[in-house]
Amino acid sequence: MSKDTSSAMGLFERYLSVWVGLCIAAGVCLGAISPSFFQMVAALEYAGVNLVVAVFIWVMIYPMMVNVDFASIKDVGKKPKGLCITLVVNWLIKPFSMAALGVLFFDYIFAGLVAPETANEYIAGMILLGVAPCTAMVFVWSQLVRGDANYTLVQVSINDLIMVVAFAPLCALLLGVTDIIVPWQTLFFSVLLYVVLPLLAGYITRKRLEGGSTQARIDAFTGTIKPFSILGLLATVVVLFGFQAQTILDRPLVIALIAVPLLIQTYGIFVIAYGWAYIWRVPFSTAAPAALIGTSNFFELAVAVAIGLFGLNSGAALATVVGVLVEVPVMLSLVVIANRTRRHFPEASL
């Protein structure tokens, strides 16, 4: 990528929360102005998956998947602490804390404000967010804290491998706990469509670019297609908020109610992961990405599965979309916190 293009993308990413906010507003306005258009788009689905949303999510995920280098997994044993933090937080703490917060707020604290069947759908959406550790935006957060890029690739690679086998069973377990029937076929299809196939496509692309054993071709390719990932994210936000426009306009209080436990979850998980890294004296270049990866969500997958399981206009889909609203600005605030506390962590590699 040229220097001018790189600088433009850096500026674009720096104000990503602004662009996301504008796209949310645009989606709501367009959905209110032309609900029939979004109803037509919503009808374009196969096996419970909306085809338009699927295209945008693929555009968003694919550039990130090209960055996943499975060969780097062999080096993980050299610095296991950061990986240990990420995996424990992602798979042993985060899904269960999210489910617990969902039940606490919507079955008890907010019980008088939301109908029970709708509350169950909100809980389901939160669970889907909690069980989907971040893949697509991980590289952005790591770059913003100047993290160890190779180590981030290791974390993402292993997370994705675990997600292939653990996502569906964890969703079924936690959704079953909240008395929601889970169609396994839809879950497995979603994992295949949004994790396995993009990983395979990224792997094949990477192998074709690795001719001559040079990283330059991969960097050039990912630099060229990187803007499409951001555009895919923004287009997805516009469409999803267009689908939910009437609900948002009719019930803005619901958005605030869903955001409360999501905010507590996000900041709470960051404190756990970042504090653990501090106690273990993990170098900042590993500690910061480990905490951010453990904190953020693969909201693209969560949204896709929520749509497949409960429908485009469901409370579960709305909860995952609120996850998009919360995710980007909150993660950017955590990037600021991490960068301002860099001096408290060792710089040397352990």
C-alpha cells in the first residue's frame, strides 16, 4: 500500500467509532424511510441465513482470515502466558459471565420492563456474543496498541481452531440452560459458513501468495483489500440497523437496557485479563492484545447465528446488533487505557 493510502486508513480506523455511529444513524433513517426495501432484503435468505448480510460479513472477514498463519502455532510454546490468559478468559470465563449477566439483568433487575419471552431472546443474543471470541477486529486492536503481530496471529489461529469445535456445544449448553431450544443444524451451518470456510479461503489465498517465501506479497495483498473489510463492517451495520429501525425508534429504552450488561461484561473481562497479565508480568506487546482479544467479540458470527436461529427481527438479533454498537467505541476506549498504562508492564519478551 502507498504511504498516502496507509495514512488514510490509519485516520479512518482512528475514527472508526464515528463512522460506525454514522452508519447506525443511516441504517435507522433508511429503515424508517423505506421499510419495504429492507423487508425485501430480509426475504433474501437460504437455510435461515440472509444472503445480503452473508456477503457483507464475508467481505469483512476474508481479509482478516488471510492474516491467519497456522504455521506460527509451532512457536506458541515459547511464550505461553498470553495465550493461556486469552484462552481461559475466552472459553472458561467469558461465555458463563455473559450468560450470568444476561439472566441477572433480564430475569431479575429488568424483569418488570421486558416481557419474559423477549427477555429470553435478549439473553440468547448476549450468550451468542459471549461464546464468539473476536477474530475479525483482533488485528486492528493489536495494531492500535503496537502489539506483537506474530503472537496475535497465534492467538487468533488457535482461537479459531477451538471455535470450530467448541462454539456450537457451548451455545447449545448455555442456551439450553435458559430454556431455549437450539437447532443444532443451524448452529453447525453457521460455524461452517462464517468460520470454517473463510479460514479455508484465507489459508488457500495465503499459500498462493507465499511463493518465494516472502511476506511482502501477503502484506501487499492484505493492504490492498483491507479497506474492503472496513466497508464490509460499515455496510453490515447499515443493513442490520435498517432491519431493526422500527424497533429502535419505537423502543429506544430497550437499546439502553441491553447495553448495560454488555458494558459491564466488556470492561469486567478486560480488568480480569489485563490484571492477570500484570500479575504474571507479561510483556505489554503480548499482554495488551491478550486482554483485548479476550474482551472483544466475534459479533459478525453472533449476529449471523442470531439471525439464523431466531430471525432478522428477533430480540436475539437486536441484542447482537447492540453488541456492534457497544463493541467498537468501548474497545477503542480500552485501547486508550492500555496505551496509557504501557509503562507498568515489562517490555522484554518472556
